[in-house]
Amino acid sequence: MRTAEEYRAKLRSMRKNVYIDGKLVERDDPQLIPGINVIAETFNFAHDPAYAELMTARSHLTGKTINRFTHIHQSVEDLLKKQEMTRVLCQHVGGCIQRCMGVDALNALSVVTKECDLAMGTSYHERFLRYLEYFQENDLVGNCAQTDVKGDRMKRPHEQADPDLYVRVVERRSDGIVVRGAKAHNTIAPYAEEIIVLPTRHMTEKDADWAVAFAVPADAEGVYLICRATAPRPRKELKAPIAEYGGADSLTVFDNVFVPWERVFLCGETKFAGRLALMFANYHRHSYTGCKPAMTDIIMGAAALVAEYNGIEKASHVRDKLAELVAIAELVYGTGIASAVKAYRAASGTYVPDFVYTNVARYHAGVNVYREYEILADLAGGLPATLPPEGDFLNPVTRGFLEKYIMRNPAISAENQHRCFRMLSDLLCSAHAGVKQVAGVHGGGSPIMEKISIMGSYDMEAKKKIAKRLAGIQD
């Protein structure tokens, strides 16, 4: 397993193809460092003996100890540990741990490449296992590029005016394929080492060129990463862990990118495109049952803290709102546990979490995002939006006034009051906060997609039979 510094060194050695605000930047650009700091913790924790059991696993391919973020789930216990690991790490960095993108894509490929081989006589699974061994051996960081830009949402890939609005194969050669198109909303892409591309939807027979899955190095020729990076506002003197972490997302462009056959995991088998899209979504929504409760934990803790600092922590309406946050966090987490316990073993030996429970959990998390922020904003009051910049608290002319007038509970120092509200401002009013709120709704699939998945997987006929029997209706 690698160290965080080895990961950082690898990023520094990669070809420049990351663009931010019109500039071609290195992968250690200051705007990317907060996101890199997040991923670094996945290496740090793996080397910490206190977290070794949670953060590492034994490879089913080599028997070696590997980072759990490169592991293929071999049991219910693996799924439960991945969920717990995600919650612990997200609590630590104050937000999304991001590396789940890669492991969720790998597990989806593990399942569907085997299914495709059994049905179609292909050899994708053997290719995938060779790639997986390489991925594990080098402890790589992967991004899953799934969401196509889609163009006209009412048209299928082959019906688009511009065929590149879904990633497609433009050439098949003896040594590989050439692909063109773009994937959107790719969290972690500018500081990932591998881009794992999966289909975004069901495909018809006419969509064969778009039914493609593959992996390329993130700095491969023809790959352009056009990025937006956000983080909490940097601190001058009142340093805080929350201000050290952030994230970045990419519009990932594939401009005639060559992919050797050994890195191609689906190519034209349209009936498995939708299956692969749904399988990744299922694994990623299971990851959300760890990260989303962690985000609620952070909001809950901040809400309880500001209530204490404002001297209202015993008020009934405060306790009622905190209980609501507890219910959201633990219902999502508990449903994630249920999805792991109800998992099934696929033909590849990979364990697949229950589709209904993962989607119920992700739906419940998504529709409650703004309610959680509403509770935090309500208990915090207006100060997070109007808090003067940190420099005014450091200026000797204004410092005394601000320390005097920020006071609430006299048992809490002015500095700690300031630290609390500076964090609340980052959580509620910063550009990074805006990204987190929208991502909380749409990341891993919008609530309508969870509803579609629930109804596609749920046995409603069985429930109708219950009603018919109770009503005395004979079929």
C-alpha cells in the first residue's frame, strides 16, 4: 500500500491536462490541494494501526493486504466495513471522501463483466481481473466518469444531432478502440490517476457505439479535464481542520482517445450497458449510506454547538430539531446496513447490496438535504451570512469591538465563538457550501432516479396479492 506522499508524488509526475478558469495547471496547483488533502487521508488512515481493520482488506486475487478503496466486496462484512469506513473518513474531513467513486466502479465492473461473459461468450471479466490486479498492486485512485452530457434529454444517443453528446466508439482497431465525447460532474478527476468510464443509461441496439466501458490513465493523450475547485475559505491565523479540505469536479473530454483492448470492458453489448449503469449506481448509493449520515453528523454537531453557544440548547424546539437530524442520519445509515445484510452473491463472487434498500436510503438522504441546512441556519441565526472577514478580528483597531459584540454565553470565549461562527459560515454561506448542497441532492442520482430504481426492483405484485387475499378477491 502506498503512502500519502507517494500519491502526491505520482500526481506531480503526470502530464498537464487539467484546466481551471482558463489556465492549464499542475496537479499540485493550490486550488487542488484541498481535494488532494482529502484523498491523502485515505492513505494515512490505512497506515494507522487503529484503523487497519476498517481501512484495509485482503485481496481475493493475490492474498495481499490492500487499501479497502481498491477491494472487491467478498462478503456482507466487506460491505458493512466499507460503509463504516466511509462514515468515519467523511466525519474526519468534514465532507465527501471522494475515493468511493473508484471502488464503486470496480465492483460494478466485477459483477457485470462476468454476467456479460456468461451470456455473450466475451472475455471482459478476465481483462477486468488483470486490470484490477494492476489497480490494487499500485494502490491507485480512480474516478468514475459515468454521466454523459446527454444533449436533448428526450432523445437516445443515436438520435442526437451531435453523436458525441454521449461518449462513443468512433473507431475499432486491431489493438484497441478510439473514443470521443465528454462526461460531466466527475468529482476527484483532476487528482485521480485513472478514469473509469461506464455507460450512463440503458441502450437500444442502435446505440451499440455508445455501449462502452473502459479505463484510461487520467493524463492520457486526448483527455482534457476542465475543472471547478471549491473549499472553505482559507484561514489566516485561526487554523481549523475544516478549512484544509475541499473538492474539485471535472467536465472530462475524450477527444479521440485511444484505449487498448486490455482496458476495454464493454464494447457494443447494449443489453449490459443499462445493467452496468444501474450496478454502479447501486454501489455508489450504498456508499452514500456512509457519507450522507456523516454529513448529517457534521450539521447536527454544528447545530448542537451553536445552540449551546447561544444558550438555547435546552429549549424544546432545539431538541426537537436535533432529534429530527438524528432520525435522518440513522435511518439512512440503518437502511445501508439492511442493504448490506440483504446482499446477494453475484456470479463473479462479488457481493451486491440490495437495490431497494440502497435506493430508499439515497432517496431519503436526498430529499432531506435542504431540510438539514434549514435547521442549521435556523439555530445559527443570521451571523454566518454577515460575519466580518477574519482580518477584521485580527486588526487591533476592530478586534476589541468584534470580540466584545460576538459574545453570547459568557462561559464561551470570544475566540471560540468566532471559530464556531466561521465554521458555520463555511458550512452555510460559502461557494463550497453551495456545491455540497446541490451535490447532496443529485450526487449518486437525483431523487427521481431513486424512485425509478425502487419501482423497477420492488415486488409490487406481492403486495397486491396481500391486499387481494385480505379483501377476499379470487384470481
